[in-house]
Amino acid sequence: MDKVKEYALVTGASSGIGYAYARELASRGYNLVIVSNEGPALEEKAQIIRTDYSVEVEAVTMDLGTQDAAKQLYCWCKERQLEVEFLVNNAGVYHDRDFLDDSEQFNSLILMLHVHTPAMLQYYFTKDMVERGHGHVINMSSVTSLFGIQRMATYSSTKGFLQLFSRSTYVELKDKGVSVTCVRPGAIATTLYNLKPAAMKAGLLVGYIMTPERLARRAVRAALRGRPQITPGFYTKLLNVLVALIPTWMLRLIRRLKIF
């Protein structure tokens, strides 16, 4: 199949990691379906990508935090006869806050965006990939997916779902020509974490924080090679090991002392 005829679908593509994924895939010849609830920003990014890479870009403004969003998006693509060869489940939200201090609306939203919608998008689109005998999925998890720590109850737990879901479906789909890659990054240079500019600059300098472009490049390369999971960056791997060693009693002590 001529690669320029293949479409990649990227959620949360109006900024940050999602936009980096869109550019990376466009640079490899994929036409794009980019999705976000930020309409003006999404249209702006779509035009930039069309100009820079001469690919077709369909910008879909949609709230992916609703019950039927995945099916609506799938039907939208089917009606236009767009064959999605590469699905990137990237859309998400983050709050550094205790579970009970977050609103009912936010807690429902994060569960929809990190669990229900990506799972159902994968359900609909990989059925078609299996019929064609090829395709790729990236599910954006997080290094926190194994951390049961304060102020990340919903974030780390939902990212943990994506990790286990990806591994299970990788085994189910790999022999059918479809790869599912779970990406588990640490800190990325986006506005998601509300870091101060000085902290962002320092993190990038020492390598603790990774740019979205570098992450997208490594993740897409891993997916095209059929890898089931990547945890990019030395510091991310180190953090993964160290935090997992912290016992629950120590987490409670850290909370009492207001260290974190």
C-alpha cells in the first residue's frame, strides 16, 4: 500500500505530545486525522502540518470525554472512507490533587479519557486493521502507571489500565498483523504539569525532562518495529525502579512531613 494513502489518527493533537506525534507521522508520509476539543488551535496546527509536509489533514473538533465519543469518531472516519492505519491514543488530563479534592466532573472525565475512550477507539479501529492484516496502535501510559502515590490516584491508576490493556491486546493482535505499543514517559516539556520556566529549562538541560518531539520520534519508531512497550529515558527508568521500592508506610510518613 502506498504510504501516502494511509491515515494516522492522533487524539489530543492540538498541542504538546499529540501535536508532536502528528508532525512525526506526517514526516513519515501519513495523512492525518487529528482530534481535540480545542477547535481553533487544532485548525491552526492542521494548516501548519499541511504546509510543512504536504499531506492531507482532517481536523476533528470533538469532546472525547463523552460516552459515545469513540463510536462517533469511528463512524466519522468510516463515512469518509478514511482507513486508519495508525492510532495514537494520546488525549488526557492531569491534576496534582487528592482524589476527594477533585470535582466529580474531573474524576469522571479522566476515567473517560484514559480508560473508556481509548479502549473503545482501539476496539473499533483495530477490527478494521485485523481485516486488512496490518496496523499500529500507540497507547500513552506513564511511568506513574506502577505508582500508588498521593495526589495521583486517578491519574496513575488509569495509566496503569492502559499499560495492562496494551500488553494484553498486544498478545492478542500481534499474530494478526497489528502491533500495540504502550509508551510510559516521565516528565515531558509540555504545559500539562504547570512547571515554572526555570524548572523546565533545568530539567531539559540535565535530561530529566524530554521534549515532545524526541518522545514522539522514539515512540513511533518503537511502534513501527512492533515493540510492546517503551519507557524512554535513563532517568525515567531509574525513577520507575526507585519509586516502586518505597513502602506504603514511608509514603504516609512523606505525606505527614509534607515532603511531597
